[in-house]
Amino acid sequence: MRKKTFHSLCRWTFIPGKGGFVPAKMRPAWDAQHLDTAGVVRLIKEKIAPRLPDWVQLGYEVHYDTEINEQNAAEVADALCEAGIYLAMITPGAHSHFGYGGIASLDPDERRRAEELGERAVDLTYGPLKKCWHPDPEMAPAFVLWNGSYGYDLATVGIKQMYQNLKESIAKLCQYEAQKGGALYIGIEPKPNEGHPAMLLPTVASALLLFRRLEEEYGISRVRKGVNKEFGHSEMIGLDHVYDTVEELDHNAMVHMHLNSQGYNDGITLGGPGRYDIDHGTKINGFNIAIAGLLQEAGYHRWFGHDMQVRPYDNEEQGIDRVVRRVLSWEACLMAAAEVDTKALMDALANRATAKAEDIMRNAVVAAQQTFNRLYKG
């Protein structure tokens, strides 16, 4: 019997289309008028869960207040409980409302309203959504702060004050959550761009440093604080997401993760550094197998989030299939990582036999693809 693995799917994956240069209504059945947030839960239960191995436990991720709010939270919570799916992650969608820095804003009114949005998201998570938390406290939801609103486009001395505002506001939020119970995992999701030309907290190191400063300046404990690891955000800027993993685990700061791939690293799908956020979902490649091995070695056993978009040309059936494939791809990477002969690998590296080390990792990629094929066939 395999140990449970925990995969969370995102409400925002199930949209009718991207728009812009590609169709906005490619999947009309996924339009919000036909498929609301609770409806996505039921779709996952009916169309996706039956195609996954029985050791996979599913979770759900939502934005407050565009996807979940005070009006629909009770219905969504009931749907989650009925489906046996847990709340894995919630994020205050400040980027939907605040275009001038959010909680980092130099406009005091915007900053106040952004802080209030975050507190309402905490209230909702501890309120009507509490009944759909996983019963294991170690699997409590992540409360992720995406830095999409923490940005600017002018180089001035005001950037320093924005960073100070950011620290103060996040400290207040952490204190507010602690008063509610301190049970959530609070994570920063770094991103180098989007939705501003320049961002506060663009890298994993930026987020790790911020929490250390919050501890030093405001006494905020770093327990259950850290990073929502997003593979693709590091790839976009040309950084090493494998080394990011080492830093995150070394600081005990891996609170959640999004298993995206931007595409350039599998030799098949185009994309990569310098491109916009493509959100392909998990790929089978050596990078991901190395990361899976690091996670297993560290004993990480929380949610694996799939912050992905189906392709602009997928219909509903193809979109569902793509989500299934991404979950199974990560399962295949985990299994392949567990079978790597680590002693032989380290011996090869110690003896500078890097070609042999490459063979070991390439064979793991082949094994992962074979495992995926087997899992996909059911």
C-alpha cells in the first residue's frame, strides 16, 4: 500500500479560455455562469478523482474574494466535505483590486483596504471553511501571499518605504492569524514580474530574508512561515529551481508548492526564461526528479499544488485530461526519485564521473515516463 500523497487543484485552472490573442470561450461549459467554485469541486470529484490512484488525496485552492467569499463559502465548504476534498490553499487576491502596491502601497487608503482584504480572508478560512481542513494539523491549509500587487514601475527612493510597508503589513497579518489560532501555514509566493515591471520579493531568497527580518524586527515566529515554491517563477527569470529547493528546505520554509513547468526544460515544449507565465503544469524531466528526491530526503509531506492552465486550444475533455496527466506526471517523478541509486550517484560525483551521474538521472527520466504510461492506463 503506497503512502498517501496530497495533490491540490486550483479553481482558476477551470476557466473558459484565456482571451487576448487566443479564444476567450474555448471551453464554454467552464464559464463562471455554468461552472461556479462549488461546481468545480463537483467536477473534480466526478471527472478527475476516479482517474487517479487511490493513494492520491485531493485538495482545493481558491482566491478570496473573487472565487470564494462570504456569499458562497458555505456552499463551497459543503461541496468539499461531500467530495472528500480538503482546503489546501487560500490566497487573498489583492491583485484583482489593488494596482498600486496593495499592502506595500504608498497610498495609505489602498494599503488599509488591502490589509482588510487579507484579514477577511483569514476570517473566512477560520470560519465557514474550517470544517473542510484536513484533520491532521500538519496538513492545515497554506495561506499564500502572492506578490502580484507588490510592484512598481518608477525607480525612486519610495521603493524603500514600500518594502517597509510590506514588512509592517505582513507582520500585522501574521499577528492577526496567530490570534485566530496560528494553525495556518503562511507563505510568500515570489515572482520576478507580473503584474508590474518590477516586484518586491522577486526571488525565493527575497522571501526567506523577509521572514527573517519579520522575526528580528517584529518578533514574528518563523514556524509555519516560508515560501510557496513555484517552479515556473524561478524558471522564468533563469534561476535554478533545484537550488531554490535546497534553500527552502534548509530554512525549513517549504510551506506549499506549485508544480509548474515553463516548458523549456523538457526538449519538447517551447517556453522558458524571458517568456510570460505559461503554467504548463508538471513535466517529467531530470530537474523535477531531482527536486522530488530532495523533498523525499527532507521528509516533505504536504500539498503538491497544480497551479496550471490548460492549453488555450483544449476543449473541456482535453482540459480535464491535461490535469490528470499533470498529477500523474508528478507521481511518476516521485516514484522515479525513490528508485535512484543515491549511493551510486554520489560515488560517481565524488569520483568526477559526471557522465555516469548523468546516465543515472537520464535513466530515472526514462523510468518516470514508463511509470506515467502505466499510471495513465490505469
